[in-house]
Amino acid sequence: DAGITQSPRYKITETGRQVTLMCHQTWSHSYMFWYRQDLGHGLRLIYYSAAADITDKGEVPDGYVVSRSKTENFPLTLESATRSQTSVYFCASTDLRGRADTQYFGPGTRLTVL
Amino acid sequence: EDQVTQSPEALRLQEGESSSLNCSYTVSGLRGLFWYRQDPGKGPEFLFTLYSAGEEKEKERLKATLTKKESFLHITAPKPEDSATYLCAVQGLGAGRRALTFGSGTRLQVQP
């Protein structure tokens, strides 16, 4: 049971370059999320997707683009990376079971923008 | 807007020394309050979901409780392997996008 996988786990890039972070889940969960984690800010929502071809902005969407052509994949693209986007990025998904939506997280991608 | 505040930011305990972590929250109707554990270099790992005031859940040395404004994560006789960052999150009834609002976490270190 692979769950959620993210790739790459570590990435170093330069300012202005395009970077794509991949997220793949094997549970067929409908909702998927991208968060970034920075010291002092906790986890902040970047974008989310309710289903294939349905995406929407979260709290900090500027500078990011997402797509979801298949239920299991939810890539996050930084179109022109900036130093302020240096962070750890987590993908998550939820199955919408129960009274509240427990989210399950991937292992994260540590991105450094030089 | 949903808000979550965790305290203390960091906590150092001796092995066997019990303590509690605090999570204060404001939300317009609580759908659920979540506790996660996060080890360095890894993603958050789900521990508990609490739904209503008065509810309690236990797992090994951890016990989570919930009031209308706070949740506590009680750690009884901790061991070094309990060292991690503990994250609290809430989901409000108005969370149409199904997202969680997280606190900044409490870094727990348990010394042998």
C-alpha cells in the first residue's frame, strides 16, 4: 500500500526557473491538497482539488499553478521560482469518510531556490 | 477565519516525566480537531480526530481531550521515541474546500 508519494524529495533550483513537484496517491481519494511548511507559519494551503479537472486556490496561491488530469496525480508547478518559495512542500489527500476529513500526507519535497 | 494556536513552542522532558501540550482554537462550528505527529524530514502522521467537547481518545502513551476552546495532548511517561513535533489542526463547518487550518506545532524532546 504505497499511499501518497512525492517526487523529487529534494530539489535545488535557481531563481526564474520552472519547477514541477509531483504527487501521486494510490487510494483514489477525491480531494487532494498542496501545503507549504515554513518555520513560524505551520502548514499553509496553496491549492486544492476536489476531483479531476477541478482545482481552486488556497491561502497562498501566488506563483503556483496546479493541474489534475487524473484522480491519482496532482502536480504543483512553480512557473518562475523565487527565493521566497524555498520551503518544504507537502501533498495530502482525504477520502471524505466520517464526520470530518482526515488528511493523509506524503513525505514532502524540500525545495531550495538560489 | 479559523485559527489555531499551539503552546508551548518547544518542550523538553525527561523520560517518564508526564506533561500536556495545548491547542487553542477558534472556528465557526467545529467539524473536527486533528492531532498529527511529525518526525524530522517526514510528513505529518495522523494520530487522532476529535469531534465534540468532552471527547477523549487514547493511543499508547498519548491521550487527546477536547473542550469548546481547547484541546490537550497528554503524554504519560514519555519515552525518547515520542520525540517529534506535534501538530494540531481544525476543520470548521464552513470549510467548503475541506482544508484544515494548522497550528505551528510543539516540538517535543524526551531525554533518556
